[in-house]
Amino acid sequence: MSKSWQAPDTNLGAASGASGSPFSGHSNAENVLRRLEWTVIRRLDGLLHGDYQTLFRGFGLDLADLREYQYNDDVRYIDWNVSARLMTPYVRVYNEDREIAAWFLMDLSPSVDFGSRVKKRSVSAEFIAVLARLLTRHGNRIGALLYGESVDAVIPARSGRRHALHILHTVLSRTERSSSVPTDLGDFLKTAFRVMQRRSLVFIVSDFISAPGWIEPLSRLGQRHEVIAIRLYDPLEMELPDLGMLVMRDAETGEQLFVDTHDRAFRNRFATLAEQRELELRSAFQQASVDALELSTDDNLVDAILRFADLRKRRSQLAARGHLPRHLRGSHDFSVA
């Protein structure tokens, strides 16, 4: 399942235009962002009660004070030198830098322009627009790397609504390609590793339809940064409906194949291969030790953000219990969310 087969001759395929795309017609980035601020972000404010502390936390920690150990204090904070000198356990107290730098690694290869109703690119653009606005609204900096056939755009990390709008506009204004060379996420992630030097929160937004060899670069990126994989997919990629004879096209290479979707055995083989790819992807994320959030083209965006919030909450809880691997912890040898 390394290829993204689509049905260009039906209204289910991206090549014929997804009629449900929120970016069709005369919509522009300003209109899209304003709509999201009114319909999604305002609702999230109510559901999250304004508490975005679990979603976005800084990585910098400054020693603020020392005090005597109290019941339920984390033993990792004990200053053993001071404790030995005073013959009483003392713990270090830190002030946390709340400001962070976040990067969006956007896969904009032809396969993300597929969608049975809404294109994967449209869903990913709305998702990163909401996160970008939430981040910049709280004083954080955001940047982006965009991938077509290679990394062809690097937007430096800055703060402010105007910068979030600039990233969204850049994503939406890119011309769709009918075909391309196969996506190489490994090269994308290696380039990102070179560009992003300071520890950051990194969102990799992709359908992960790629040439092999990206797991090791993903793992390496996760050792320096806090990485969250946002995996895009369309329900039609999981299971084919019975539509009779179709010409299916590989979005990456343009290769075409004539298939009979009325054949139950063919549909079953397709579903089996799709399920196998699902298992391989989840295994890859686990092997690379990165969190993953699945984002479908038929997802409700508010629900998707709430799932992301739950993912962050669980990570924070694991960190507090000391269950995170060492390379996923912050400086001073203890965990950060």
C-alpha cells in the first residue's frame, strides 16, 4: 500500500475536484481563518475552559529556589548536595518558560489532494490553522516546512496572527500537481532536522504514503524535539465501495490501473492490504517513539482537537509518573509535557 490509488473518473476522486472542499470558490486564507476563529476556536475556549496549559508547554526550566522536601514531592527534584550538607532533604523549585517554538512539517505531495468528499490537504490546512492560531494567541512562535517533490519552502518561526495567516495562505495557494516523483518523507525529515536546531514542538502532517526509509529519521527527530505525527487519511482508502469498473490513478506517479470494484474478492484484498498498512504505520510510530493522531477527511475538527488535547493530557500524566523514555524528557533529567 505504498501507492495512493484514486478514482479520477468518479466524483469520489480528488482529480475531478472534491465538491465538499472548504477552500473551493472564492474562499481565501483570511476568510478561512476568521471562520475557524468563530466556529472552532470559540467552541474550544468553552470546552477547554481556557486552559491550554496541557496543550502547549515550554521546554525551558530555570532554577528559582530550594525548599525542604514535603510529602508527595517528586524525588527527582531532590538536591542531594544541599540535602547532605544540611542533613535534611531539599528539593529544587523551577520556573517553567511557557513560550515555545512550534513547527508544522506539511506534506503537500499529490496524494494529499485526494478526498472522497473533502481533500486531505483541506483538512490538514484547517487543523494546522487552528493550532497555529491557538499557539500564536498565547505568545508562541510558529514556523513551517512545506514539501512537494522536496522541501521547497521554509517559513521561519515567528509569532502573531498575521504570521499564522501567512502560513495558511502559503499552504492554500500552492498549485496542485497531477503527478510527481514518489514522496520521500525520509529526505523531508532529514532536512527538517538540519533546519530546526532548537528544541521545539513539531507536527508532521502527512498521509505517510512514502518511499521506505523514514522511520530512522523520524526517530532521530524525536530525540531532539517533541514530535507529534498527524496522520491524514480518507475512508475510501480503507475500503472500496462497489462502483463497478473504474480507472484508478496513482496520485504520486500518474500510473493508471483498470479495476473491477464489483469483484468482492478484489475489494477484500484491497481492505486486507489497507489494514496491513495501518498496522505497519502504527508499528512505525511506536518504533520511532512518537505520538500519533489520526485525522480523517470526515472528522469533526473540534473532536479532532479534543483528541489531541487528550493525547497531550495522557503524555503529561505519564511524564509526571516518570514513565516516558529518557530521550522524550526535558532538560534537567525530568519529564516535560
